[in-house]
Amino acid sequence: MKIRSIKLREAHKNSSGDASVCSILWDQSGDHIVTASSSDSSICIHDAIFAATPPKVLRNHRDGVTALALSSNSTCLASGSVDHSVKLYKFPSGEFETNITRFTLPLRALAFNKLGTMLAAAGDDEGIKLINTIDGSVARVLKGHRGSVTGIAFDPKSEYLASVDSRGTVIHWELQSGRIIHTLKDIAPVTRLGDAFINMLSWSPDGELLAVPGLKNDVVMYDRDTAEMLFSLRGDHVQPICYLSWSPNGKYMATSGLDKQVLIWDVDKKQDIDRQKFDNMICCMAWKPQGNTLAVIDAMGKFGLWESAVPSSMKSPTEDVPSWGSKGSNGLLLFDEEEEPSAAGSLSDPGEDSHDESDLPSRKRLRKQSICDDDWEDFNELDSFAKLESRKKPAHGHQASLDRKKAELKSTAVSTGLKMQEAFQPGATPVQPGKRRFLCYSMLGSITTMEHEGYSHIEIDFHDTSSGPRVPAMTDYFGFTMSALNENGCAFANPCKGEKNMSTLMYRPFSSWANNSEWSMRFEEEEVRAVALGNAWVAAITSLNFLRIFSDSGLQRYILSLDGPVVTAAGFKDELAVVTHASPSLPSNEQVLEFRVFNIRNGTQPLRGRLPLTPGSSLTWFGFSEEGHLSSFDSKGVLRVFINQFGGNWLPLFSESKLKKPEEKYWVVGLNASKLFCVVCKSPDSFPQATPKPVLTLLDLSFPLASSDLGAENLENEFILNNMHLCRVQKAIEEKIAVGQDSTLLDDEAFNLETALDRCILRLIASCCNGDKLERATELVKLLSLEKSVKGAIKLVTALKLPNLAERFSTILEERLSNEAMASSVVAESNLNYSSFRANAVSNITPESSKTLHILSTTPSSSTRKAGLPEQPAQARAIPSAKAGEVRISTEDSKTRAIPSAKAGEVRISTEDLKSHKKVNDGEKVEKMKVKNEGVDGMKPVRPSNPFAKSSNTQHTPSLFDSLKKMNGESTSKK
């Protein structure tokens, strides 16, 4: 086998000349390499693309760096040192963040969990610390090793933690309970402190195998559940293996030994496929996440890259990388409070309690795991994940064991505590120390905050500075973490803090006639989780599952109890939408959420139901569109909008998977009738920075349609969208007519939409003809609204030489025209009867009538409009005070004399007079109908009906933009 030389260059100086423990790792993008050495107190971040660029050097430790770890999204770097400290940095900037913990002896090993929210740290001290990276608290200390812990690794499935010590003992820990489930003694070489050679271990990318250096210069593979030895990799290493590294897809492994060799293995075939000899022992290696490159560093602090480590004739090490790990990760740990001290003790820094861990001060954020006690407990900053029953080593074969374990998981997962989504505020971004962040970002404007010592600086900005009020900046001494914004004011809230553990809600109006109109409310032992604003109301949902509603002046109006913990809330005018957990998560870790819409003005709840999510996703945005339609967006990039169809359903109107840009994430700001407003974030970022101000991207709404046999998905999408827009306008026209308002502008909009829809249908007909889908073309021609469009379809199929289809289209047109003529005759007869009746009624009013009947001429109802009847004169107004047996004619230009009892603007006529003039000769009727399109007695002309328009008295499919305020129609008309 051909031996290739790899050029190494110095990363860390080794003045003593003794071998050191060195570390190396790649970031997720493959753009940076991080190195460290136990003989150097600095950390170097190298540019992997431009090798000539000087590295960025971090000098925060006082002694040599013995361990490095990088979160899976490459945003957080952790380092451990001989100086006993563990430090966190922002990556790739290298900006120091915090000393997250300290030990009493040197550190030897660090590891992040899959989400980067838990850091395991261990060394010469007794115990492994599990640290919550969100708040820096020590969640648990695992005790069981009798020697220095030199290697730790989280299971990619977030069920186990594996650790190895200097005595060669490997322990499997169950993360949920912190219990030891397997102890494998004396299976790895014995190492001495101070050597460059330390024990380590590593899980395969799919989490099924645990690889440990063996006692026979080999690598031994153990089963993840049973800890049984499965097989080993034994080859040409003549001395113990000191380091091993899995390729991203788990098909290959690189091993380095004290014999100064590095071997590349095909794991499935259990044989080495390539090797490289070095001048010094290679003490650490890392595969490039996106490429066939292996980074190595030797015991003297020199590093280099082994390009094409896997022969090009073989499968790439990055091909078929397991993807479920990132999707199925269960997040952080939520441990049981009650554990035996022997299973997991406490390792304390000075000032920490060393008794049973249930007494740890840092545990005050944790909750019990039992579902019956904690289904609706407050969910702390630590995520929970599936608690699996502890596994015992079976006496049967490996495959039978796996099958039984899977069956146990299915049968017990229902009764276990699963991850439930934390509450969030739409438009808010996470806390970033030293950086400005968003408390709220919406279609109206944004609220940002910048933390300083003891206070925060809050700024409120409107996107349209010409229409929004100018709001001065404010100083925040409460530490607000969430906010809501509308045209009239803004609301703020903070989590519980202080000695009394109080949460604060504050409302700040933008304008008021009174001084000191700003107000605040305090909640003791109750934390505000979400806030929302609407027309003259402020809502806050708390940790006690209370929905508290206040007026904009601070009056406490309502306190409602919700069924489960809140997830988020949003407001629009009179409506408040709240999302809560309907039940604990499913065994597949899917959220079960429920939404409720309250009408604050009317005190009603018009909508309630389950909130759909893409499997395996969580809710990331929730709110109303600019038109007031309830919308949601999940972590898989699917936008849904609520419609009234089929009793109320959610319509998927956007899917980021259709854009085929996996490196982009969309942070939603809002939406209107046709566009989604969002900020495009490049991986690994999932939210925008407040400075510089993010640029909004407008994306077209489109349905996730199936691949059509016509290849006309764009046309079909346009067809459905135009149909929905047309239905929305027709619905608005009906609502305006019902309350007697002018609908001329909407009539024009409807006509334009009909024209656009017809153009789209004609293009679809052409596609159907070309694809020999003639029956579908016939269905489409029946949907055309305009006569001209049908004639155009006939010309189209004639040009395509489809005479049979042209004949069918002609028959459809003839039927339409026949229906039009029939409808016109009905309209003419109705107009004639109405005009004769009205003329006789007005011309025969007598003041001596003893029995009055007020004849009321109202604006035509929706049913009259649908039947094609003309509109009544604008002077005739509805007079709701008419008594039984009376009808009033209210007219402004009547020349007849009113009876003395008639009110101003009213004319009363008697029933007897009407009866005496009930019959009118045909000549008078014809005379009244002579003037066409002029109306009757000066009435306004009626726009001719379109025989090809869809009948408005049939039940059409409610559109995406159907109003959610159906129950508010009466109150609106009274205004």
C-alpha cells in the first residue's frame, strides 16, 4: 500500500519537548479548525479555507488546555484546562462568554449533547458534571468512577452517556435518571496522568455502537443497549490505540496508536483500507463534516490535513450521513428528583451543598418527571426528554434483545414524560449577552433591548415612520424579556425574579389625554409566559394557566382558567388567540397543541380546536395576517392559515421544503393576502440579529401541490389562489350588502379577479388539451366566468383541431346563454311588479286614514341581489321602529302631504287607500318600464348580472381569507 506524506505545521509551541495532550476539531461548516495543547494556555481558531491566514488566538486560560468541545450547530465552544476551569466562547468569533464551572483538579474531558444545551465535564475530580448551558446550573453530578475520567460521549439518541477512566473502566449512564446501567471493567488500557496517551471512546453516528480502544491494540465495538461486545477492528497497530474517530456517515473509522501510525478502517468489512506514518504520535483526529479530509494533530502541537483519506474509488465518508439524530434528538434532561446517592452524588464547588442532589440550590429550576404529578408543571429552561425504562442485560441473543427493547419502548413511552415545547413570544429572539435583541418584531414595527449593568435600554421603532407615532426610548429596570406592539401602545413582561419571586406586566400607551397613563401589575409566585394586545385590551397568560385580561387603562376585566400550559398568544383588534398544550407529547415526541380564539368585546369564544404541526416539529410563530386571518408556522417551515371550510380547517400555504434550500431558515414576521414576510437566516443561525436591522424577504404563498400529470403545478396553484381571492371578495360584497353599504369598489375587484381567473383557466385548458386530458378540460370550461372567455376556449380547441371538444364547449355556451335569457325575463317581470306597486302606494296617500300602514322600502337583501332584482332608491331608509301591522315609506323628495302624525322624512299611507288602488292597468305598467337602465322613479341603475359568474346563493368553498368575525356582523352594523 502506497504511503503518502502529510505535511504538519506548528499550531502550539512545546518548549519542554515532552509529549502533550493535544486536541483538534472541525466546525460544522468545515470553514474552521480549532486546536489546543496541554503545554499551551492558548486556543487557536484556524481558517481552513485560507491556510495562510493567521489563526485567531484565545488566551483566557492560565494553564494548558486539555479538552475542547464544540456544539453541533458550531455556535458555542467549550474548553477545559489544567487551571481547573471550564470556559465558554462564542464561535467562530472566539468572544469569551463565561466561566461556566470550576473543578478542584485539572479537567480531562468535555462533551456537548446533540442540541448544545447540556455540557458534560470531567477530569481528575470524582464525578462528571452535567451543566445546563442556558443558565450555567449544574443539573447533576454522576459518580461511579474510581480513577480520572479521561473520555465522555453523549449518545446521539440522547438516552445514554458513556465515560471511560484511566483504569480502563467504561460506564453507561442513563441520562434521564442518572443511574449506572452497565459497568465494563478493565476493557481499555490503563493510562497514567501526565502522558499524552489517555483513554477515550466514541459513539457511532447512528448511536448503535460504542467504540472503545481495546487491550490488544484493537478497537472493540459494544452494543448501545446491552453493552455486549459485538466485534473488533484488529490490524497492523503494534502498540495500543490512543485515539479513534468515526467518519460522518459511520462507514469508516480512523485510529491512531502509540506506534505513530494512523489507519483508516472500513467498519463493515473490518479491515484497514489506508494508513499513514508520522514522526510523532497522533493524539487527536477529526473528520471534516463535508469532505473526504481528516485533520490530525500530534503530541508536539503540530497539525495537518490528510486529504482523500478514503480512496476515491470507495464510497465517500460524507455520503448517507444519518440525519435522524438532529431531528429526533430529545433535547436537554429533566431528571427525577429522587435518586440514590450511590447512583449519582454531588460534586461541589466551594459554597455548593454536598448532600443528596435533591438539596442542590442549582436544582430550583428542575421539576419532577412523573406525568401524573407534572403533566402541567411549569416547564423550565431545561427541555425534558423521553424517560426510558432502565434496561437489564438479557440472557438471549443480541437481535432478540433489540426487538424486546423496541417493544418495551413502545409499551412504556405513553406513560413517560416527553419533551413539551416551552412558551415563547412571537417575534422575540433569545437573550444574547452583550448584544441587542428583539423583544418584538412584527409587520407594524419592532421593539429591541440592550442589556447593561443593572438595567436595559429599550427602543421602539415603526417600519412606516410617517404613520407611526414617535416613541422615545425607555430605561428598563425590570429586565423585560417579551413584548407586544400595536398602533396604540406596547406591553412588556418579565420572568419571576427577586426575593419575592415576582413577575411584572407593564403597558405603555403611545398617546393619552391623561398624565401618568402608563400602568403595571405584579404577580407573586406567578410568571407571565406570553402577552398580547388588541383594541383597548391587554392580555397576559401566566404559569398558573390563568388568562388575565386588562383594559388599556389598567382595569382588571377577566381572569380565565386555561386547560393547559400556554405556548404562545397573539392579538388582532377584538380577537385574542391562545395556544396551549392539549396533552403531554406523543411517544413520537410530537406536540399536541390546542388553539382558542376569544372575542374580547363580545365575551365569546368563536373558535377552538387542535393546532396541526408537521410531524417532528414545534411551533415557531403564531399570529394574524394583515387581513386578520389566524396563521401558524412550524420548525419544519410549513405555514398554515385557518379557513372555515369543512367546519374549520388549517390550509398549508407555504412550505420551505419546496424551495429546496436546506441551508436557509425562515424567521417569520407576518403575512398578507399573497406574501409571506420573513427574514432569511443562513445555517446555523435560526433567528436574526437586531443590528444591523434585518432585511425582510417577501415569499409568494403557494400550496404544497402534488406533481401534476400535466406538469402545470404553477398554473394549478394560481388557479386555487385566484379562486380563494374571488371567494373572499364575494363574501365581502355579501357582508356589505347585508348592512346596506356601497359595494361598487368590491364589484370592480371581483370583476378583475374573474378576468384573471379566466385567463388562468384558459391556460390550464390548453395544458389539458396538449396532455390529452379532455374530460378535465370540459370541467374547466364550466368554471369560466365570462362569455368572452368561453368563446376564447372554443377558438382554442378549434385551433388545436379538437372538433368534438369544440362542439361540447359550444353546447355549454348555448346553455349558459339560455339561462341568461331566462334570468333576464324574471328580472324584468320583478321590476315591473315592484314599480307598479310603489307608484300606486305613493300617489294615494290620505291624511284621514284611520288605520296607518308604514310601507318600508329597504335596501335590497342579499337574496334579492342574488336573484338579480334592482336596487331600491337611496332615499328609502330602514326604519326599525315600525310597529306590527305597519310599514313606513321614508322619502326625502316626496311631494305628497304627510299625515300630521308622521315623523320628519316619513310619509304614512292607510291600508284602505292601498286597497282601493291595488289594481293598475297594463298600460300604466308598460309606461313605468319604458326607460331602461334608469331604474324606477329615479332609482339608480343596476349593474347587469353576469350569467357566467358563480351563483352567490350556492354554497361556495370559503376562501383562505374568510373573515373570522362572523359573529360580529350585527355589532358592526349598529356602529
